[in-house]
Amino acid sequence: MLNSSITLQEVNAKGWVRTFRNNQFIALNDGSTINNIQCVVDFENTPEETLKRITTGAAISVTGTLAESKGAGQQYEIQVAKLQILGDSDPEKFPMQPKKHSLEFLRENAHLRVRTNSFGAIMRIRSVLSFAVHSYFQQKGFVYVNTPIITGADAEGAGEMFQVTSLPLDNLPKTEEGNIDYKKDFFGKHTNLTVSGQLEGETFAMALGQIYTFGPTFRAENSNTSRHLAEFWMIEPEVAFNDLDANMDLAEDFIQYVIKYALDNCADDLKFLEARLLEEEKSKPQAERSEMTLLEKLNFVLENNFKRVSYTEAIDILRDSTPNKKKKFSYIINEWGADLQSEHERYLVEKHFKCPVILFDYPANIKAFYMRLNEDGKTVRAMDILFPGIGEIVGGSQREERYDVLIEKMKDLGIDEKELYWYLDTRRFGSAVHSGFGLGFERLVLFVTGMSNIRDVIPFPRTPMNAEF
Amino acid sequence: MLNSSITLQEVNAKGWVRTFRNNQFIALNDGSTINNIQCVVDFENTPEETLKRITTGAAISVTGTLAESKGAGQQYEIQVAKLQILGDSDPEKFPMQPKKHSLEFLRENAHLRVRTNSFGAIMRIRSVLSFAVHSYFQQKGFVYVNTPIITGADAEGAGEMFQVTSLPLDNLPKTEEGNIDYKKDFFGKHTNLTVSGQLEGETFAMALGQIYTFGPTFRAENSNTSRHLAEFWMIEPEVAFNDLDANMDLAEDFIQYVIKYALDNCADDLKFLEARLLEEEKSKPQAERSEMTLLEKLNFVLENNFKRVSYTEAIDILRDSTPNKKKKFSYIINEWGADLQSEHERYLVEKHFKCPVILFDYPANIKAFYMRLNEDGKTVRAMDILFPGIGEIVGGSQREERYDVLIEKMKDLGIDEKELYWYLDTRRFGSAVHSGFGLGFERLVLFVTGMSNIRDVIPFPRTPMNAEF
């Protein structure tokens, strides 16, 4: 009786046909879940003309009785009383037929790939992860700050920048000296797309205490790798009165929270992607397969503290490592001061520690100008978090809060202090210890979904020579 | 006894000095709230040198006993045992002294204005409203979609666009014909900053059912008004199978939810801004003052349905209105088909209906190509939501789902169908009724905070000739 109150009720469902078997069984999906609902068509009483139009990709509306399914594979099904074709999908033309497509083919059809099981799952997980990010910070009283996308500042040096202009390129206004007259541009000056909201974020942290940004950032770098995008979303918290240890605690707690949130709220989608990954790995040689399944990997991150290792310790480990001695690294580590390449990061994370690693206290001269100088005078309070399969997922630091030390560093590097007067004001007026980090959102999505190319975890990827849609 | 367990405990607080009275009473603020905590300094046992450094804007750390306050104006205070100056703030130089500053002066110091009561409150409310937006849609199962910021499509025509390029402007590559060779640009083509994520959002709604975007959008328009920004944040939900009525229901429910969320979660900040507004209006003549206080206005929106009026009805009302007959409007309404100006919108909202208004079914030729044509052949299923004091806060429509009608319209308007093949694919494969709208986030923040200039509700405003910070 209780059951019959759930089943045997009249329902209407609208969605898209995924498959249609035996002129009878429609797998219908409305995008809200990975789980299709089976709709059973009374094919003897349905016109042949209608049956023909029930094709993969067609939009339909079905009305009928929700009942326990007699077939295997699903608990409930809709026994269709009325079926309406809302929008046809010509099987000769619709590219997303129910068969295996290459990821490359799907990327070229980014406007349609989200109709597949895999990309539906990825995009739902991405959305839930976004909300987890906001939930974490808002619960802790952080203020969400929208730092500017178009910026007149280009001193940060986090990477190559895109120029933003409304000048007519085929008829550029010139000054008397023959230079481009940026006074005539929209903002009256040369402007770029932001590479980071950190500097502006710091000005807000020194007023509101705890802030975070979550917005698009840009790099005009010709990096055609599976880990780089020209346009990506970044999360940048900044906290007044936090030192580097508190910063590491925050980053670790934050990452564990959002991964747990995904495990709790995306169980079906994650299970689907786990199976997809196992299937994909079957074609690989045993040695290249993952030691853990996707869910095991996510739970491992939750259950184990990130290993905290100083740069100096890391250099010792790398210098004594087998691939360094056997000259298997492309860049051999000889001495303290070397910049770490992704091969070294991967060795530390995947071979040596076999867990997420936080490297800290890097040499000052391989890190940005705003990082706090340690008492040793040669290292700065920087940290990078390295993840298996992903490499760097977080970069952060305690910031140099001492005006005199900061200005000295800027002079050394030739950074114009007039242009950054507003940043320096945070050190002129009520300066204090503060720290923050940046987390590349797509790298997090990459890790959680188990995908291997960053172009597959953002709706419409922007990469060199590609700005379709 | 219960009270003594709350008070009389040792606490540490770090923050910035707002004021320091009588060499004894510090008003300390850490940015988490509008309410300062009073810290009572034992000035007889504090070195003169330290007392002098307790200035407005200085960062300090105090340790002491939290106790019930004997003074009026606060319930608790910290009786300071230990005080440390973390960062000085020279009273001769710090611009944010505790006195009345003009909003224009504060805009020029956007990196410091957030240290004032008003801008702290505004930015906290903005943050809470952002979270309300995400909470609303996520609870309803919408998928958050990050549509691209850099776009190769420029057919939507929602406004003038900024160009994005990595070409060297002083040495542009040219084709043999002498044109700029965009094949050599980063993306191999001419690219712009997005004016709307709608078209890409539609492709996702036709797969995931219910989606929303919330990201920055751009207009390179030389509009120096108190309602326009060159860079602003927009929220764009899109729902498969929703018609225009369902779209209006969604917009109204959504706006009421986020306003209620702010009332529930920003009570202190709203109360402060309400008082600020009352104070500001004292200098205005009686006739120009608001009829309602800020909180009354917000509650009014919650308690009253938005008035739904067709464009045709609105034209009749305007034609018969006193300002039209007395030729007080700059644009006199003579006949059906006229585009409504903000003076007309304000008349309808503020004088005639005195409540939020949803206008719908506009003439096809004053609206965008993708809006669904009504059976009358001359109006489209468009809607605009108009708010008192703000004007248009939402623009939306049911989309033209019929491939043949859409392609005909695009041909009429000279829109290249090849460039929008991916958009047309949503109508080629499994098309269905669907609707959506765009809400300018800053206009919502403007309404909720009661501010009157949109530059005061975004951290670092971008407007013509202004991209500082």
C-alpha cells in the first residue's frame, strides 16, 4: 500500500531520447541526473509515423503511469499513455549517436557533447564543486569579492596578458611622436585581461579581514598542454592576520571540504565516471593503470594529511633520487636554488610521498615580489600544493607586510612603485601579516572527475588557435 | 553565573582602529561586521609612545577580558591587558579619516573606501547576495555554467564589444591584401569580450534542462551614467520546457528569494544603510525624498506580486498619461511600436503602478532575433522587469524554438547562420520550448543597498576613461 502511493501515479516527463530499443523502450534523460528513466511505449497503439520519430536526441513529452519496473536495470518506469514529439533529431545528421566518440571529436562539438553521459556528469560535478567553494567560504564568514577583469595594472608578472581595446586596429590613433595614443582608448590607457585578482584582493582583505575571489583569469601563453587553458577560473582567498602555517591549514581544509562535498552530493555521477575510467584504463598496459579507483583516490585525499616539506628538504630528496642519479630527469637537480619542473613535482608526489604534498619556503629569486622574506634572507614564505596526476593545484604565500622590505624588492626588480601606489597603501596604513593562495578551479575539477585533459572539464575551452562558440 | 561564563573571559582581537577617544576608548573593527568592539585601554599604565600610535586605520592586536560594558552604546567591551601595534597609520597621510567623505573622493580611493562603514556594509551585502543567487538555483537543481568570456561570436548584438588580442598593435601582421591577419592572433581569429552568455547557455539548457550563469559581461559603450558599467556581473538562467509565464514566475520568485535572504542575513548592515539614506535625504527637498525607508522598500517587494502588463497596455497607459499629454516626456508616445525610454519605464513603475512591473509581448522589431514570435506575427514573447529607482533590472524572453522561423529572422537581419551553426543546432536536434532571462547583478545590489550610483556597489568600477587599480 505504501508502495502504491509512490508508484501508479500519473506523471509527465519531458526530456531527450538517449536510446530507443525494440520499438518499445525509451531511455529518457532531462539532464538533471545520469540515470535515465525508462519509458515503455505501447507500440501496437502508437502510429508508425510517431515511432519513427523517437530517435536519439529527439525532445519528447510523455504522460503515463509511474510504476515498478518488471525489467532488470531500473526500479521504476513510465508506462506511456501519451507521447508527443517536441523536437525531432534526424539520426542521419545528429552527431551524438549512442556509440563511443573520441574526446577530440567531442571537443569539436562542445555545444553538443554535454548531451552525453560523461559530459553531463562532468558539468554537474563542476557546478556542485563551484557551490562547495562558495559554501565553504561563506560559512566561515569570508566576503566574496569580484576583482576587476579588465585591468590597467600589469605589474604582477604572473604571465603573459591579453590586451583589451576598443581602438580601431585598422586605423589606430597616433600621438605626435607616432606612438599609439592610448588616451583615445576606452579607458584612456593601455588595458589587459587580469592574470590574478590577488593584489586587489589584498586591499579588501586589509579591510574586511577574510575575503575570496572566484572568477575568470587569463594567460596569453602558447601552452598547448593538457593542463593549461588561456581562460580559466581561479579561486583566491586572502586572510588578514594569517601566517603561512594558517594559510596551509586553510588550503588543506578547503580542498578536503570541497572534495567531500562532491562525494556527498555527486555519488551517481562519480560512480559513472569511475566506471568510465576503469573501462578506459583497460586498454593501457598494467604499469600505466592507476593504483586506485577514482573514489579511492578522492577518499585517500580526505583521509590523509598533506605532507608538508620545505623546498630545501625536497631538493635533498630529488638530488638523491634514482631518476636524478640515472639522469632520467630532463632537468638534473644539482644544487639548491633550482626551479622545480613538473617532472620533479610528479616524482615527489607520485613516487616518493605518494600523497598530496605542500612544498614551502622557496628561494626568493624564483618567486614573486610580494612574498614575505624569511629571516634567512634567501627564502620566502611561499607554498605550492602538488596533487597526484595534476601537479601544482595551489600556489600561495604569506605576503611581505613590511613596507621597507617590499619597496626594496620592487626597486630591485624594476617594478614601478607609482603604478602600484594603491597596493603599497595597504603597507603604508595599518599593515599586518596576511596570507592567501590561488587554486585553479579546472585543475580541481580535473582531479575530482578523473579526466586527463583540462579541455574536458570546462564548457567551452579557450586554447591557442581555439575560441569556437 | 551564566553571564559570567560568557563575559570575563580572556580574548584576543586583531583589527583596525576606527576611532580612539579620550586616550581610552578604541573602536576596533575587523571587517566581519558593521559593529565595532569597544576596547578600553588602561591609559595610565600604557606608554605615551604607544598611545600616540593608536590612530585611525592602524592595525592592532589587543588581549584582555571580555566584559559587560558600563558605558552606553555597546553590550560588551574588551578591557585591554596587552596592546600591540601591528601596523601604523599616519593620521597626516591616511585618507580615510573619520569624517564625511564625498562618494566621488571615495571612488578615487576604491582600494581604501572599503575600510569605511558604508562600503564595508555594501561589500558584505554584495557577497551575501551572490551566495543567495547560487543557493537559490542550486537548491532547485540548476547547473551552474561558466560560459566563455573571450568569444569568437559577435552576432548577438547586445551591445558594443571590446576586442581581445595578443597581436602587437605597433607592428600588426598583415595579409597579402593589406588587412590585419587575425590568423596570427592568439586564437587564430578576431575575438571579443562577451556581452552575454545566453547563446552558449541555451546549448547547455537543451542538454542539462535547467542552467544558470553568473559571471562578468562587458559593454564598450560610452555611457557615463549612474546605471551603466563597462564591466558588470550578470546572472542568466535558462530553462528547457519553460514558456514565458513560467519564466516570469521564475524571475519573480528568484528576486524575492534573494532579497529575503539579504534581509535575513544582513540585518545590521541594512539597518546601517537605511540610516545613512535617511541622513542623506535630509538635505533634499521633501518632494524628492523616498516615500519608504530602505527596509520598507525591500519588504514591499517581498509582499507584493509584480504587476504584469503587456506592452500594448503599457502604451495605452503612457499615451493617456499626464506627462505625455503635457509633453513633459522627452520622447512623446504617439503610437504602438515606440521603444520605451527610461522616463516611460519610471513613470509606469514609480507613478502609475507604484510597484515592480513586468512588461511583456513587445513589438518584434525592437527586440532581439532569438525571441519567440507570437501568433499575431508582430510581437515577441519578451519580458522586462522594471524596478523603482533602478529601471530595467531583468530582460528575458521565451526563445524561438522553431528552426524555420528562426532562420528566416536571421536572414532578414543579415545574421550569418554559418557563424551561429552551433546555436542553430539546438533547433536542429531535439528542439523544445525554452526561456531565460538576464539580471544585472549590480542593479540588484543597487536596489538592496539603496545606493544611487552603480559605481558604488562594485569593488573597482570600470567606466569610460577609468580602469584604475
